[in-house]
Amino acid sequence: MANNIIPVDFSDALGERYFAYALSTITSRSLPDVRDGLKPVHRRLLFAMLQLRLDPKSGFKKCARVVGDVIGKYHPHGDTAVYDAMVRLAQSFSVRYPLVDGQGNFGSIDGDNPAAMRYTEARLTEIALELLADLDKDTVDFQPNYDGSESEPAVLPAAFPNLLANGSEGIAVGMATSIPPHNLGELCDALLYLIKSPNATISKLCSFVQGPDFPTGGIIVDTPAAIHQAYETGKGSFRVRAKWEKEELGMGMYNIVITEIPYQVQKSKLIEKIADAFKAKKLALLGNIRDESAEDIRIVLEPKSRTVDPEMLMESLYKLTDLEVRIQLNMNVLDKGITPKVMNLREVLRAFLEHKHDVLIRRSNHRLEQIKRRLEILEGLLIAYLNLDEIIRIIREEDEPKAKMMKKWKLTDVQAEAILNMRLRQLRKLEEIEIKTEHDALSKEKKAINALLKDEDLRWEAIGGEIKAVKEKFGQKTVLGKRRTQFSEAPISDVVSIEAFVEKEPITIFCSAMGWIRALRGHNIEAGEVKYKEGDDARFVVKGYTTDKLLVFATDGRFFTIGCDKLPGGKGHGEPVRLMVDLDQNHDICRMHIHKPGEKLIVASSDGYGFMVPEEEVLAQTKGGKQVLNVGKDDKAVACCKVDGDHVATIGTNRKLLVFPLSELPEMKRGKGVRLQKFKEASLSDIKTFTMVQGLSWQLGDRVRTEADMRLWLGTRAAAGKLPPTGFPRENKF
């Protein structure tokens, strides 16, 4: 046994096996083939249904039967995964052109689960047959199934560009794909133009393929330039909004009725999110919401008053809810079923046309072989009719009639066998005429196919005819093919802030040493009048308005943003700041001030590093805050000051003061920054900006002291500094 042990490096063995797994996931599970737009599970589902003869004209069969055939013959995975894939192909709100005709409960746009596969039934749709058309005519390669007992198609013939028509989504190892559905009629127009002009630009193709066409409708509000850029690179996103209309009620009152919601948004969760935002008083203009949907979407929004502008109400909803989403585009597909590649619009359409060309050649060669075999038989039968009496004599008298006939008239084995297998009723004169007619027709067809195979222009003309037939059957003039998603101009400005509708009132914000915060109305409040909990005391006092945003800088280098209208009132001791933001328990508040657009801040850590940052860059959109200053494991953020002057003053715990020009400090959005002051066995204590000609001021008890001449402490950034002027506070704070 010891001789059979082969030492292998563990990392090499792990890498080899993980690479094999990743390759299998990419090529056999997650990414669609650019030619038919299908993943293996979808291809096997459709093929299994074709084998079960579940065409649109036949009856339905239980989904459990189909799933059983798929996992038993072709797809050795779980039945749940196969059934989920089958359900999605049947959902008219998930797939633009459903490939499965479902009977029973196949789920809903509310996110309801489908019934179990033993209760539902299915069959193929008309458009699914277009993907499977001519599969029995040697149009594509077949490959052995997982155990070699059956064969399955490696790709489907695909009469239409299913990849773009129905889209695809998948996550592989290290890569993903996300392709939204498009309008088939527009795709056919682009294909016809590409046949005539193989070097067509993306701009020209975009004049046909205007953008995605989602099964749930909606409105795309991106600019044509943005859409063109997405198709040019194969990567991008589309901004999709719900469609709504104003419903007049009389007396100046109205409702807003949402009739279409964005793609892949569950209606129940959408309404729940709107309701949550309404309860949290984030939708100041909304009065009520109710769902009156039946088969069609009908979500009714009542404004708070008749004076509310409907456009402004909808803008606030777009900002806070999934009534507006971004649909990603990442055309990462398998080129010829082998190589993952991100393709642009022209490359995807070109790959489909090349597949159509290969299918046409293979189908033509297959038909040519059939015609040759049939002509061979017909020619033998015609010889038999010309020599009928002699053939009858040979059959009656000769011991080896087949060999005798082959020698006498130079017949092939196939021809001789066909003559011997003729029935007596075929000896009629009428039958002879029919054979001659068939022979002439097949000869003409053979000539036409040979001409087609020799002339590439004829082949592309034939492909164009097939694409026109598909467009006629499923194009924009049909109910299924009519464009559902519309286009609109993108909003000129950003969404109107909800704070714009908050009544502006003066407030004074008090935050205690233990982090309890409250806002009292007015600016004429004496700090001594404010009471705190036992053991707690005052720390921050900030004056502002209810329409302002409060910036909170923490010792972990993160900024948090709190709307001043969200602060608790003066009753009691307020609420802990940690309930409003996700401030780590191991960190504390470093600074608190009102946000002023256009101003800049300097942030600094205890190890003496820092930088300048615009206030707009520190605004946080979530409770988790925004990391701005990166601090080390043993360090913390200790200072944050507004930029107001031309010089920077820093003071350390070693009581060394340094002044250097503000121009030496870089402006950044995030990072550790640069060294402000050099310390040895000390750390930064405070920082301040000032104007050199006016001198440096600091708070000394109840009065302010100013040192006019600061040239003695002036140096370059990252110097050690000198002892501060006489009278500087012992706590080393400005």
C-alpha cells in the first residue's frame, strides 16, 4: 500500500480540484449559451417535453412526469431546482416570451410559491417550438447524457435570439451574467439589418433595439447615450420606474394609480416597503396606500392633501421604494458553448446569425442526403416499370432474383430491395406517373439545395426569410410581441428631498457625555437649565433647524448623518444616539455639528495622521454610517474641525504646538491621510484652522485668548512642534 501513495502538495491539489469545479459551474450550470440563450437545465427541460410530445396542440402532462424524465435521463440534480426552472419558464411576469404553457398554480407577482409539481401540468408553447424546430434534421450536435444511456442536444437550433428575447441571469464562480429581456420584433429588425450590413455600428443597431422590454412593462428613464454605452460595452444598467396615472375624484381631489411595476419586484414586498416608509414618516406627502389589484396591477396612492403635486409625490416614492430600480446588464455568455466572454450587442447578434448559418447548412445537407436516397429508390422503381414483364419473370423463375436484376440493369442494392418490396397495387399506371412527378420535384429541390450550399448570399437570403417569418408570427403587431416597456426622459434634477417639506423651526441639540440626545425648540436656551440623568453631564450643544442634517463623527473614523427632524423632543432625557445609528460599543462620539454644504473638514487620528475632506463626501445614507478616516488597531479618531483660514494648528498630548500652511494638507475622500505632526511617546490631542494675520485663538474658561504672532511655531507639516504660548489650556485643547 505504501508504494501506491503519491505525495502531492495540498495547495496544488486543492487548486486543481477547485478549478475543475469552477469550470463545471461556469460551462454546465450558470452561464447561458449565446446561440440559444439557454442553460443546460432549460435546454434539457424543453428537450424532455419534446420527447414526451407535449406540443401546444396536445394535452397537458403532470409537471412531476416532466421533472422525473429530466432528472432521470439528462440532469442529475435535485428535482426542486429543475421544477423551479420550469416554473420560471411558465411565468408571464418573469419571462417575456414564456416557453412553457402552465396549467395550475405557477406562483404570482406577489411572490406566492407555485403549487407542488404533482398538482400542476404543462406543455410547450408555440414559441418554444421555434427553439426546437428541425432538431431531428441533424441541425445540431448530440452528446451522451451523464451515464451514456441517452443522447441530448448540445445546443438547440433556435429560430429566434432567445438570449436577448427572454434574457438570463446566473452566478458562476468568479463571474456572473445578467441580461434583461428584449422585444423580439426589434431584435428581428436588427438581425435583418446586420445581414445586409455585417459591420453595422452599435449606434445603428440601437436604432432598432431601443432598450429592454420587460414582461411587467414599466418605464425606462435612462438617456439614449447611457443605453448606447451599455450595449457598446456589454455592461451597464437600466433605470426602470413604475408606470402610474392620475385619477380625478372631483372637488380637486385625486388618486395616483400604479398600473405597472418594475421587473422582478414582488408586489407584496413593494407595498410593504411603501407602508413601512409611510409609518416611519418618511413619506411626508402620502396620505394612504391600498392594493386593489386583481389580474392587473392597481396600487392606489392617496395624497396627504389636494395641494400635493403628484409628480413630487411620485419622486419621493421613487427615491425611497422599489418603484424605481436599476436592472443590471452584463452580457457574459458562453461563446459556442465553451468560452465565457462579455459580448456587446453586435457580437451577440452576430453569434446568433452564425449559429443560424450553421443550422441552415446542416439542415440542407441532411435534406440533400434524404433526397439522394429517395431518388435512388425512385430511379430503380422507374427501371422496374420500363421492364415490368422481365422483372416479373425473373422474380418467378430465378433462384437469386435480386442478384440477377442488379447485374442485368446495374441496380444498387437499395434499388433492387425496393423493387422486390413493391406491392402489387403499385403496378398501376397511376403509380408510375406519381413516381415520375415525385422524381422531378425532388430533382428540382436537389438542384436548389446544391445552389444554396454553393452561394453564401443565397444562404443569408434564406436566413433573412426565416427571421421575417418569426417576426410575422411573434412581432410587434401581435398581442404577445407588442412592446410593453416605454421610454421617458430622465429627470433633469435629483429627486426633491423630503426635508424640503419639513417645517423649518429653530432647535438646540443637546447630547450628553453618555450619548443621550434630544432637541429643544428655540435657540435661547440656557445650558444650565437642561437636566441630565444622574451620573451624566453635558457634552455637545449644537444650534440648528429641523430642516438641517446633523453630522456625528465617531472615534472609529466613521461619519453618521441624522435628520434633525428625526431627533427626539425635549420630554425626558431623550434617546441614546446608538439607537439612531450603528455606532460600535467600543467607540464613542468625537464631534457633532450641523452639515453646511460647500464647507470642508479636517479629520485626524491619535497617531497624528489626517487630511481634508469636503462635507458632501462624509454624508451617510444608512444607519451604518460612512467610513472616512482609516484608523489603526491601537489608534482612534480624535479631532474634526471645519476649514476656516489659511493655516493649521496641531497640539499633542506632549504639549507641543505646530503651525503649518493649509496648502500642505491634501484633500481626500477617504483614507489614512498624511502625517500632520511627529510624536514620540505621545499622540495628537486637537487640531484647528486659523488665519495667520489674525492670530490663533483658544478658549480659556469663559473668555477667548488670542496669540497674534505665531511665527515662532510656524514650521512644515510633520514637524515636532514647540511648547505653546503661556496661558494655553493644560488639557491641550483649543
